Amino acid sequence: MKFLGMHVERRSVLYGIGDAGLALISLATAWAIRFEVPLLQADLLALFQRHTGATVIFVVAHLFLLYIAEAYDPARDFRKPAQIARIWGAVAFGAFFQMALFYAIPEWQVGRGFFGIASAVYLATLTFWRGLMCQVRPRLIRRLRTVILGADHVGHHIANAIAHHSEHSDRYELIGFVDDPDEIIEPVEERSALPLVGGRSALAEWVDQERVECIIVAIRAGMSDRLTRQLLECKAKGVQIEDMRVVYTRMTGKLPIQFVSDTSIIFGPAFAGTHGGAAVFQRLADIGISIVGLLLTGPIIALAALAVRLDSKGPAFYTQVRVGQNEHDFVIYKLRTMVQDAEAKTGATWSKGRADPRVTRVGAFLRRTRIDELPQFFNVLNGTMSMVGPRPERPVFVAQLKKQIPYYGLRFAVKPGVTGWAQVMYRYGASVEETREKLCYDLYAIQELNPFLYVIILLKTVQTVLLKPGS
């Protein structure tokens, strides 16, 4: 389903609504037990008026921490002990966080007995609710009898992607491929197990006979006039016609550059965040976050800079030229993690991550914790970077990658970011192929970025920093 222009899986939305509802029920139950009144007579409005801050924090903190703990991943089975522990950890951390907050803001405090009962009830009901959802796994929409038009590697690619995606495998009941044998180019990579069930020449009649409800078009080259007329005839009869690229983008959160054409990008969504209200929101958010970020992390940056100076020769901070918006160069600020003059002999080379011999002892720690990136708040504040955008790259690599990867230059339509959709959805790119894959995510974000996706990327960044160490 679409929410503020971004695809969100229905099961994740259902989890969120249920979790918020259970939080309120837990508060009502604690009120009923603590003040010895029937549950149905528990006055939630009075509770909210009396403890507004504590009520809001109880609900919001738990939803936030459950998200950080990846508890809204629809593919997880919350009947398993490891996933139950994930939920319990989030609730326990939420309890500690709220106790610290109540200590800092005494007027928000609630009774310890009330708070303890509410937390215990929420833990129990949340565990039962998630387990029940995984046991029942309700089908939220009716499956559509679907065929894929085109049986070469493009068709097989989308068939395999649907088969491995929980929501879309529930949405589409794939029957097989429709294509003519002389039109098929054998797929280079993994084949789907779906059979070839019909040909292009009699598509409309076959679709009508087999009661097909959806056709996913996976043809890269232009279609013949006859095939176009048949698709129009199918659409007139109520058959849903979908483009493979649109389905794939909606399903994966990335633009499949190996399957798109120039015209599909030209006539596709506008590049968000380059002008208008979205650009104003992003700049204001960037300024606010960078100021708060510098105030909060200033002592950490100072201590890290001292550690860098004590660990190895050279300056604590590291500056380097990167390519920014509209391919204008700018200077990026980071804490130094490599030995001084690391590229004096070898020249510009890809980072090898943890195995890179140029990385110092302190530098390895700064990279794992991503503390070395904190000085980039200065870049955000001066406007050369945004909090959210493609990873800034060096001019020497940009020149190479533009020759090797189609559409690579489009990532410079927006400002580079401290974090980005590609950085939270894919690992660090240290090769041309990995950079190509990351570009698919970057182009999706460039087209779809809005305030909701901006916030989601920031939340996923917190999740990544806490759960997934850096290189």
C-alpha cells in the first residue's frame, strides 16, 4: 500500500496499529488494576489529561524502539524465541528510557505501581498479539490470477522477486509466462519454475479463457501494434495491466536500472527535494538536525579527535574533495581513520573495509561506531550536504563510474547526504557492481523523497548504527 507516496507493507502497518492500540489498552488495564475499577470503566481521557506526557511517551517510545529493533519487518516470525527476545528487549529498553525521562522531568512521573503494571501488561499482550498474527497470517487482499508477459531474463527476474516477497506473493497468484518461443532470449541468471502457458499471438483470447485478472508486462523492447491492441482489449475487459519496472520498484524500494529506458525515467516521477516545498522542508530539517547534532556530539568529536592525535601522526580531522549537487566539488570533513598520506604511494583506491591495512587502531573503532562521520554535521550546516542523500563520492571515482554505470550522473541532481536510502538498505559499496546496486536505491530515493521517507531514512540510520557495525 502507498502512504505519503511511499510503499509500506500492509502487515507492517497492521503491526503498528495493533501495537499502538495495545499500548493504550495496557494503560487502561493498569489504571483499572491500580485504582480498582472495572476495565470497561477505566477513564482513558482522565488518564490522558492527568498524565499527558507520560501517556504520549509510553506509546511513542515503544513504537520507536520496536521499529529500531526491526520488529516491523513482516518477514520475521514472532513465534520464535529469538524474535520474542527482540520484542522483550525493546519493551525493557523502553521501560528504562521512560524511568530516566521521569527522573529528568518529574512532572511527567506516574506511580511506580501503575507504570510497572502497564509495562507488564504491554509485554504480555504484545507477545501474544505478534505470535497470533504470525500464526494466522491473514490474507489482507484477494490474490489476482496473474501472468507475466515476456519470458526472457526480465520476466524471470520479476517472477523470482515476487516469489521471495511476502506481501507480493500474497497479492499475485502467478500462473506462468506468456510469450512466443522465437521471442524468448534465454535468461542469463536464475530461472523461475513458472511454465510457459501461452503465446503472444492469441493473448486476449487466452486471458479471457483462463480468467486472468492481471498481466505484468516484462518486455524491454517495443511491442508490436498487434500486441498493444490485445493489451488494450484486455484492459477494456477489466484486466489489470502493470509494468514490471513499477512492480519491481514498489516491491524492492529501488529502481531497476538494468531494465529501465531513458523515456521511462524522463516521464517518471520528478526528482524530489530539488525545488518547491519539499526542498524547503529538507533544508529546514537539515539545519535543525545539524545544530542539535553538533551540540550533542561536540564532546564526542573532541574526545575522538584527541584519541586520533594520540594514536598516530597527523591531524585529527581529515578533509577531502567530493562531488556535490550538480557535480560541483566541495570539501567534506571527517575524523581521520587512516595513517597520514595513506594514498601517497598507491593513489586513489577503493576502501577495503575492516581489512584495509591503512586504517589505524582508533580509526577502526571510529569506523565501526561511525563516529568518524560526525564532523559532516558542519557540511550539512553550510549547505554542501544534506542529512539525507546519495553518499558523496570522490571526483576520480565519479569519472570512472559515469563511464561504467548507466544513469550514474543522475545522483548529482540532489545534494549528497550524511545518510541515505542506499546506505541503510545496502552494504558499503567497494566495487563497481556494488555501486551499481546502490545506485538503484539512490535513484528511487531521488524520485520518491518526501518528509515521510526523510524521517524513515533517519530512523533506519539509528537502527543501522545500533544494530549493524560499520566497516
